Amino acid sequence: MSMEKTFDPASVESRIAAQWEAADAFKAGRPERAGADPYCIVIPPPNVTGNLHMGHALNNTLQDILCRFERMRGKDVLWQPGTDHAGIATQMVVERQMMERQEPSRRDIGREAFLEKVWAWKAESGGAIVQQLKRLGASCDWSRERFTMDEGLSKAVAKVFVQLYRDGLIYKDKRLVNWDPKLLTAISDLEVVQVETKGSLWYFRYPVVDGSGHETGEHIVVATTRPETMLGDSGVAVHPDDERYMELVGKRVRLPLVGRLIPIVADEYSDPEKGTGAVKITPAHDFNDFEVGKRHDLAKINVLDAHGVLNDEVPPAYRGLDRFEARRKIVADMNSLGLLEKIEPTTHTVPHGDRSGVVIEPWLTDQWYVNAAELSKPALAAVKSGKTRFVPERFANDYYRWLENIQPWCISRQLWWGHRIPIWHGPDGQKVCVGPDETPPDGWQQDPDVLDTWFSSALWPFSTMGWPDATPELAKFYPTSVLVT
């Protein structure tokens, strides 16, 4: 039989992959390897909406090499495949499809009907990436494919949430989050793209007042790239060593357009070399300002609603204006009052939502959090003791830097697709956490938020093996051998 001059992968890949699968070539726990040492890698679960890109191809090729090598050395190898439900991405795909078909929106049809549509989409179109991995020849145990919202994984998620909540490691708090005014949900730092943008730096003059609240004729000048947030200012900060302002620390200014008297505080966050050395502090609309506000007990005044529109906390002239429309009006009004010192062109980075493409707002809102600092302690200890090793070793330094400076993890998302938070709210504001085998009280309402997708992905190495049940796979293959990411 003559060989073709050029290799045609399309005619070969699917056929060979199907033969391997039919022969159970990559199945873990085969009888002939009953006494063999275990070797296990769990695939970092790709988004169910995704398609294979070069990053996936590289990452999975490295895993495949390790798994095939250890199989050839006689080990019982489990390469665990599956996909992530990808909260925002999947909800967007289905909503876009509904819009293209000119169907009623998700809010029109309600939560249950919308979720039925998402599950239908998942059954029909989700998981294309799995088929692509099979065609690549990835030697996963495809008989064990899992999904982060299948029944077993949902049980694991509920158990972990309840346990952490009852241990005081999950709690509700009012903090700043990255808020997407288009998708109307909190998003993580990793879903924010910093876009270099040409903008302006507006210099505003804030009148200083005496002890009786009368203007002294003196002004302190602050610079801002977001004039619309000034309506929520609750302080002005200067550096404690900045001689220009030492006399002013402890005094107050009248916030223009609003009339509120706000203090001048000394804080090292203010950089004497930058702008005028004096910065407006808006704790409800800036992550750094939030920390300054905590140090000086400044009010957190939220001036935006979920859509990025000015709310009832601002003077009537600005209520109901979109944030960028309000920016133009505030600049014009400050100018007409003689309180606009100057405008400088500037290039700065502006956070955008990686999926929505809109400017993200640091927004003060009630969310569910995990005490990540407490949970990170055993993870840090594992690397420091050598139980877990990084290859190359230098990446351990990045790991330490992340975990030693870790912030509370915001785990709630204002979406419908995902694991719903198992907290029920009563008529008088009381709440109860309901475990997988418990029944919520009659008439109580379940929390509308869902968990961040990564809450379930974090459990993937053991939830895919049947945890919380004591399964043979869990006993044999967990903890896993390697994570390639």
C-alpha cells in the first residue's frame, strides 16, 4: 500500500481518536493496573463556551506528554477531563442568541425559563472544546468527563459553602468591587482589562472654611480624571511631610456643587510630586480612597446606581444623568463658578470589562466574601515545606507575593447562570444557610446571587472524584500529582 505524499490530519485524527476511545486506551483503574502506582492530572476546566486556542493546545500537550510517559512506565494514570460552566460567558452567549432571534429578554421570561434555555444550549452547542481536544488526541479518561454544574459537583459546592459559612469564613460585607454597569454584576480583577486612554486631568479649587464654616478665601486645588465622582468626596488628603499644606491639616473645605464640609487629612497615600500634592478622597468610588477612608473614618458616599447613573445622594441638578453626561455638566458648572483652575491632557489606564467592553466602576455594594487570608495559610505552608513544588522554582516567589498580600475573595455574582448561593432570607431580615439535605423555612426567599465560577473550579481536583463521598478514586488519585497551568 502506497503512502500519501502529504499527511492529511483531518482524515487521521478523528478515526484514531475514536479507536482509542472505543478501546478504553486511556481509562484509569483498568484491572491489569490494579496494583500500579497512581498518577493523576486534572485538566484546568476550559469554559464550556470556549474553542481551542494556542494556549489550550500548549497546556494540554504538556499534560498529555506527562500522562503518556507515566502510562508507559506502568502507572495507573488518570487524566481527568471536563468543562467549566463559565457564568458570565455562557449567560452572554444565550442572551445574544435570544436577541438575534428577537425573543423576549431573560428578565421578561424569568429565571427558571431562562435557565432552561441555557441548559438546552449547553446540551446542543456547549463543549465544542472537548471534541477539539479529542481530535488533538488528548489521552484523557473521557468516560469520566465532568461539568462544574453537574449533580455531583453541585453537591460538593453546597457542602463547602455551608461548612465555610458555619465556620465564619464566608460572610457578607459592604466593600468596593469591580462593577460592570452593562452586565450589572461584580466581576473579578482578572476580568478587567486596563486600557490606555487619552483623557483630561481637571484641576478643581475647593474653598477652605474656618471653624464656623465660613470661607476664608483660601483654596486647595485637587486634580481628577473622574469629575463625576467629586459629588461623593468625603475628604481631601495631603502628605504628612508636605510643608505646603501643614497649616491646613485638620481644617475643612466646602465641597463645591454639594455644600458638604469635608476634612483635610494627612495621609501617605498622597504623593507630593504628583499633581498639586492634594487628592480628593471618594471612598465609595476608588479602591485606594476606600483604604484612606478607613484610616481616617471618612464617610462612604455612593453617588451611582447599578447602571452608572447618578442617584439620589447627589444634588437634584445631577440626578438621573449618565456618569459621562454628569462629568460634562460638573466641569461646566465648576467653570462657571470660577472653581476650574485648569485642564491638562493626560494618558492614563482606564479599567474596562473584558466581555462587556464598558468602563468598569469601583462600586460600593453588599457582596459575599471568603476569608482568603485564612484559607491561604495551609497553601503557603505546603510550598514552604516543599510538599508542593513549582517548576521552575522562581514562580514560587510570585505565589508568595500573591498569597501574602491576599484580599477577601468576592464570591457573589449578580447572574442567573451558576450555583445559587444557599442562603435563605426571612421576612425580618434574618437569614439561614441551608445545607444540601436541609429544607429552607416556608415563605423564605433564596439569595438571588450565584457563586463566582471559580468557587466550583477550586474544588475540581477532588469534586470530580466523587467527594464528599469516600470513593475509591478519591482514595487512589487524590491529592493529584501535577498541575500544568
